[in-house]
Amino acid sequence: MDTSSISPVLPRTPLHVRRHAGTHKLERHWWYIWIPLFSAMVWFGSLLALLITWIRSGRPHYVSMLETQHIAYISDVAADFLKPLFITGNVITAIGLSLSLSIERWARHDGRLLPNMRKREKVTSALAIIWSFVGGAGLILLSVFDTKRYPLLHDVFLGVFVAGTAISAFFTIVEFRWLNKTFGARYRALRAGYLFKAVFAVILISLAIPFGVLIDSSHRDPGAIIEWTIALLYTFYLLSFWWDLRQSGHFEKDELSPERLAEVGMREWGVPTM
């Protein structure tokens, strides 16, 4: 049976709620749900440690800063004695994002999240994962090759991180756009996740453009403010995957498979099933 042409209808009550009625077991929090949450907290904690250290140290002027620069970039602070913390935080964040995207793809295939009903959605999901690995590699390498000792390499890997993450986010949002078109009217959590990602992607990209211009100009302080803002807001993009994966706790394996959704849809319309 071709399920791609059938408009799916979600089960009104998840299977495990029906099976455990009266036990207050409304959802199962699978271990993988916490990966994006942990990654976001590590990322935010690393940034906060860098920012507080710079402020509490009297806002020192690092050797990697221009003479006219008064506000340190993240990379300026991270090139000092907190470099091991920065590397650790970036490694966890990079792996966490790629794992979150990969697990989300698996959960859709496994019927625990709303499935990719068409090949194009599977392709965009795969491309989002691939580019997240590219962006993650850039994030790790820019922390290893710091701006004080390897300024040229640092800038190259910063560009790789920004480009890879932006392209990955683009494909993720395209996938969610198609999922929302299929399921959004009945599944508000999906629509909320899609709109949240889309809004934050637009904000981050809008900030990244002036950042790219200012980082190579003599006006470094505004660029530093924008960089800290982008980095802190990136925490919420990471958290959006916790929201997505959390929805899988409501469903058992294969409960949201295309075949199951099509079957439920045909019953809703009064069409006899095989």
C-alpha cells in the first residue's frame, strides 16, 4: 500500500497511555532525550565561564586583540588559560548536535516520532546530519587552533563552523517545513518546533551577516557584542532538539509509522482496512 498519498491522522491517544490507564504513566523519557539538553547546558556553561572570567579579571586586553579593541571576542578569552574548557565544551556541543539530528532521524524511522512520508524529507534530514558534522568539525578545530597562536587557521575553521551549521539548520528547517505541511494542523508540538527553529535561524543569520562584516573591520567592539549574542542565542537552537525528541516519549515503537498512520486515517474516514 502506498502511504505517501494518504493524509495521515494521528492516534488520539498514545498506545502506552491506553495500556497504562490510571497509572499516571503519561510518557517515557528515553535516555536520548537528554542529549540535546546536556549539550545546550554545556555550551551555555562554557560561554558563561568565559564571560565571567573576562569580566572578573578586570576586562584584560589580550594579545590577540587590536589596540583599539575594548571588548574581547570569545576566541580571545578562550585562547588563554581556559582553552581546555573551551575545547571540551565545543567537543560536547558538536557531538551533541550531530547525535541529536541522527537520533531524531532514527526516531522517525522507528515510528516514535512523526515519520518522513516522502523521500525528499529523508534526503534533507540526511543532508542536515552531514552538514552538522562539517560544522561540528569546524567548531572543534577552531578551539584547538586558537586565535592567539593560529589566527589564520582559526578564522578558516570559524568559517567552516558557521557555514556548516547554517547549511545544516537550513536543511533541518526545510524538513520541518514539509513535516509541518503534512502534520502541523493536527500536531501542535511539531508546528511549535518548526516555528521556533525558523525564527531563531532567521535571527542568527541576520546577526551573522553584520558579524562577518565587522570582524574584519576596525570596528571590532560591535562585532564582539554580536558574537557573544549569537553564541548565547545558539543555546536555544540546541534546546529545540530537546523539545523535538521529548515528543517521542509519548509513543511506542512503530506507533507513528506511515502504515499505522494511514490505517488510523482510513478508519477515521470509514474506509475498510485490509
